[in-house]
Amino acid sequence: MDIPVSRDTVSIDESVHYIYKELTDGTDPVTVPFKTMKDVFMWAASLGNKRGERRPIAGKKLTIFRWAQFSSQTDIPVVKAISLADGDDINVLLSQDEMLNLVEEYANAGIHDLRTRLFDEHGQPLWNLVQCL
Amino acid sequence: MHKERLSNLFETFDPAVKNIILGVLDIEQEHISMEKPRVKEHIDEIISAVAKKEIEKLDEQERP
Amino acid sequence: MKLERITIDNFRQYCGKQRVDFAKDEQKNVTVIHGVNGAGKTSFFLSINWCLYGKSLDNVKVIDNVGELMSKEAVNQAAIGDTIRTSVDLAFLHNGERYLVKRTLQGIKLIDGTVNVEDNDSFTMMRTKADGQAERINNPIGTMNSILPVNVREYFLFDGEKIDNFAKPEAAAQVKQAIYLVLKLEILERARRHLEAVATEYRKELKNKSGQQLRDLLEQEEKARAEIIKAKERIYDLHQEKESAERKIADIDKRLREMENTNILQQQRDRIERELKQRRTEMEDVVAIIRDLATSGYYVVAETAIKKAILLLEEKRARGEIPSDYRQQFIRDLVDKMVCVCGRPFCDGSEEHRTLLAKITHGLPDTLQDEVLNTCAVLQAFEQRTEKHRADVDSAMRRRAELVDIVSSLEAELDDVSRQLKGSPLEVISKLERNRENFHADIQGYILEIGSLHEREIKFVKDIAELKKEIDRARREEKREVLLSTKLDLAQRAADAIADMYQTFADDMRGKIQEKTKEIFKKLVWKESHFQDVKLGPDFNLEVIDRYGYSARPELSAGERQVLSLSFIMAMSRISDEEAPLVMDTPFGRLSSHHRNTIAEQLPILATQLVLFVTDEELRDEARQNLESRIGAEYRLEFSPRTSCTEIVEVR
């Protein structure tokens, strides 16, 4: 792909880092469902996008993984879909920067939603996650 | 001779202190024509060098 | 410092290059330069000052009221547009090394006859090394300050007009200043002040630090390690207990298997437990599958966006902005060749031509096209994937639910077996079963505790990692602190040492100057029996005491006052051992003849090198004779009114 590569790191707001850790730090899949931060991020972005909520990162930025960790089968197409659905402009596909900014903002809004759904509802986080599907 | 006299003046003091004084006097002499000379850095250098040596000496003494 | 040679080039009334070699032997250390008033003595004197220090140095004005430094004759003779150079170079010896300083000023002659002089002169200082090579000195001002600082020069490069300044009653301040500067009291004072300032800064820096931190951190680390060891030991013990309980259960099971009344039930139990284990493993696997499906299933949530995206891409396609089959380059090639897709040629401006052109201009850049096509294809596949994904999750959840039920019922069966055994009329059997149950409960307890201890261990390991970072930081801080406090100690002690010795030193110096002045004064003034003493008090007044014990200053003749001043200067020169030449301009002008004679005799002995600018009136007869044997070089300044130039002529 000839998309001009600008930055290749994906960042979150430092203040929500603890949620990402909560969701990945542990061995029991039922209480700590996620294996990678990337998965948490994509869920957060998808939830944020579903609710149509975006929140720019206001605090200090923390890099949590790199573009290279996105799978080309699923992650990248979803990123592109979200970007396309956002503004109706297909040129956004040519700017990795723009797409990253977009999904980061959706993820920044959606992460709280994700947390609420998994931890604040009755039941174990994994089953709550399944409910979201 | 004058310089000797100055040097002798500080004989009774710790050699480290003496070295610092003589070093600083040299610096001051070099900058004597200036009203507000920037000597602090030079002085700090001299003191740091002497201090480091002193610390080294103490460390060596402490080893059995 | 011992002057060797000076070369003056186009400086004031010295036209062209002129040279003087100074007398510098031990015996013959006097250079005499004759000249009538106006012949150029002042300029010569000035040239030495200018060469060494320039017009002004660090706000010390070296040359007052200079007028033009460039030789007028040289300016006249130069053509318009020519560069005129004025320079003075001075070779001198100091501490066994030879130095060469040169100062040059240049300017261009303008049409109106004036010179456009450059603002800055150039100054170079070189030192000759042992092997004869000259090396440039990078810090000329600092070096000059070490040899002869600009602010004490007037006590060595000495203007004879000021000869009686120090003996005047109101001269105390000047005397003090002179001693202060020449004897380096100023330097001591500055050193002390600056060391104090530096110590204060160190003290401030040190205050901001805390040494307690490191100790606390190390304590914390120790505690954490101890906790880990405790946890590990406890875990070990618990494992032992668990194993022992498990063994006991195994023993009980064995017995139950062997006993006639119970062996069937026990075999049942064995079987159920085997199956339970299997099912539990299966359940773990299913949960793992559910987890993977759930965490990777977010795209299902994004289906709205995906649908919208697909619509957008399809729209672009429909509008013809994305030729699904054609590529930009292909189309361009066609246009170039004026050939249609089907192979038929077309004419310029024909409909085919216009259509193809439209496809180029309304189409998208190739990269974007690729993007769009690929993305569209992938996204369209998502619908199916979503369905399958949901189906897979559902089936896995159902399987899990099944397994939960199975496990549940198996556990119920186990309970049943246990109840039957417990309820046996045979005491021995029910007791065995009750024990077994207890052991089983114990094991559950151990497992829980082991789990929580592991968590504890992990937490402490993390803590230790954090602590390690902080400890390293604190260690580095401590090192810095130790260095800083040592520096503070040294700086303060140095400042205090100087403060301690300063007064003693100052008094000592004052005393020595007093003695020396007296000694020299006596030598120079032959009415010595008239004077008892020379005093330089703490108030820095230079006093002469007569034999009655009173201040004789009011009775000093003008000449005697001048000699007193001169004695003071010479005393300072000796004591300071700056070892600078005494360059005196018209020193004898105002002295009485007998003073002149004595001075002429004594000066060469008292000074290491002497350069005297004299008018003929000054140096005559006996004075001349007294000086004769010490004269090593003699010159005459000859002024020519025609050229307004002075020529330096060697007399010997």
C-alpha cells in the first residue's frame, strides 16, 4: 500500500491507562478477558463509534502499541470502515495519521463504556463482554 | 618571592584548602583587570577537582 | 617582565618602522632615551602602553585624549584607497620565557584625505617555546594580567610628572589603593569574596536534598523481600499439607475400594471423579475459545460503520469515479495511442476520446483506487463473518452451559456417594468418609490460600522492581550530596583561611613596605641624619618622622617629597616582585641637583631594568656620571619640523 507513513504508534490518554491494565492484567480469562491492549483498544473504539461518541485526548499521551500489531484481516479494515463512516470522504484512506487520530478519539470515549459494561454489571466480565456482541 | 610569601601564608592549612586557594588566586589574577569577572565556573571546577580527590582518598582509607 | 625590544611603526610622530633595543643585563640595565620637550617622549611612552593594553582595557582607560594614533606623514604619503597600518610590537622576557606582543591598527585613506580607521585594533601575543618555535597565546588578556595587570601598570610604566603624588597629605587613599593592587591584596579579597559566594550557593543546593530517603527505601526493600520469603515458605508448607491431605484421601479411597461393603460405591466415585476432571478440562478449553471469540469480536459491534462505509464506496463506484476494470495508466496509454479499448483507433476530439479523458480527470489517483477496491472487498466479506462469529460464540456458550450442567450433576452424584458412605451403619466407614470430606475441605482451603499468597508474591515483586529504580536514583543523589558537601566544606574553609590571614598579611605587607621605603628613602636623601623614621600607618599615610619624633612632612622640600614618593614606588616594586621594568618619563625634571645625582646612582641598583626618558637638562654632569656605568643602551629622539616626524637614533 502506498499510503504515506507518518506516525505508527497508537496512543491513549494516560488517565485511562489503568482501565487498560485492569482488563489485561491477570491470568483468569473469566475475570480478565483480554490478552492484548490492542484488543481492548479496538473494542473501545468500536463501542465509541457505535454510540457516536468521540473524545479528543486531553491529557498526556501514552503509546501502548504500534500500527504493525493491527491484523490486516480484521483490525485495519475496521479502522478504515470507521474512518470512512465518520466523514464520508474516501481520501481519508490515504492518511494513516488521520485514521489513527479518529480511532484514538473513539477509543478514548468508548473505553469508559467498555469498563462499565464489563465491571459494573452483574456477572463476570467475560460473560458481560459476550453480551455486547 | 611575593608569591612564595603568599604560599607560605597558607602552609598551616590543609593541603587541599591550600591548593584551592592558590588555584583561585591564579584565576583571580588572570581576571584582575575586569570589574565583574566571571570566575565562578572556574572556581567551581577547581573545587570539584580537589573535592573528588579528597573523596577518593577517604574511600581508599576506608578499605581494609 | 624585562623589555627586550620595541618596534614602532607609523605611531604618532614616528614615521615608518623604528626600533629600540633595551638594555637588560644585570650590570647594564639602564636605557636612556634623550629628547627635548615635544620630541616624542610622551608618544614613545604611550606606544608601550598602547601596545600592551590598547586604548582601554576592561573599562580601564589606558590612553587619555589620544587624538590620532596614526602617523600623519604616513597618511599624507599614502594614496587614496591605500591601507595604512600603525603597529607597535614589543618583545619581552618573563619568568624565563620570551613573549612577543603586537598591536595593529589599520585604516583606508579616503578621498578627502582623512582615514577611515577600523574600530578595533588587532592584538596578538606569542610565546617562544624551548625549541624556538613561536606559539600563539589564546588568552592574551588573562596572560597579560598574570604578567602585569593593566590596573597596576602606572606603578611601573611610570609617568614622572606624577612623581610626588604619594607623598601629598591627601594621598592616603592613593597609597592604600596602590598597595592594595600591587601587592595583590585585591586578589586575595576577591578570592575570599568569590569563595564565600560559591560556598553560599553550595549551601543552598545542599539544603534542597534529603539523605533520609535512601535509608527508608532500603528498609522498604528489605521488608518486601522478607514478605516474599515468608509467602514462599508458607506456600511450600501449604503444598506439603495439601499433598499430605491428598495422600490421606488416596489411602482412604484405597481402603474403601478394598472393603466389601464399599468397593462398589468407591469405584463409582473413582469413575465420577475421572469424568469430572475431563469435563472440567473441556470447560476450560471452551472458556478459552469463548474468550478469544469475544475479544476479537468487536468488529461485530462496528457493523453500522462497516455498512455505511460499504455504501460510500459503492456510491463512488456507481458514479464512475472508480473504474472497476480500468486503471488510470491504462487509460492514459490509450489516449496517447489514440486507440480505444476494443482496439479501434479514434480521432482527436471524438466521443471516445472525450469519454476516456473524462475517466482520467474524474477518476481517482491509482493508490486511492487500490485502497478503495481492496477495502470494499474486505468489508463486504464482513457480513458473512459477523454471522459466523455470532454463531460460533452462541454455540460455544451453549456448550459451556451444557458442561456447567454436566459438571453440576456429576458433583451432585459425588455428593450422593459421599452421603451414602457417611450414612453407613458401620462406624468405621462413616468415619472414613467424614475424614475424607474434611481432608477435601482442607485441600480447598489450602488451594485458596496458595492462590492468594501467589498474588501477594507478585505484588511484592513488582514493588521491589519499583523500589530498585528509586533506590538507584537515591544512591546517585547521595553521591552527589557527598560531593556537594565536600565542596562546601572546602570552599568555606578556603574563604575562612583567607579571611584569617588577610589582616595579618595586609599588616605584614604594610610593614615591609614601610621598611623598604625607609631604606630606599635613606639611600636617596643624604640628609638622613635629619630624619629618624618613615612610617606607613594603618591609615596609609606616608609619614616621615624627624629626630624629635614629630612628623617632618611639613618641612619636606618639594624635592624630598618627590623622592619619598619615588621611594614608596620602588619599595612596592621590590616587595611585589612583579619584576617589571621601571619606565620613567622625565623623572628628574623637578628634583634638585643633589637629589638627582643620588637617584641617578641608586636607581639602577634598586630596579631590575630602567628605561629613562630624559631631557638634556635633566641628565647632566654628576648625575650623568653616576649613571654612566649602568647605561647599556642610549638613543636620541630627533624631531624634524619639515616632516613632523621623529627619528630614533642610536647613540651608542
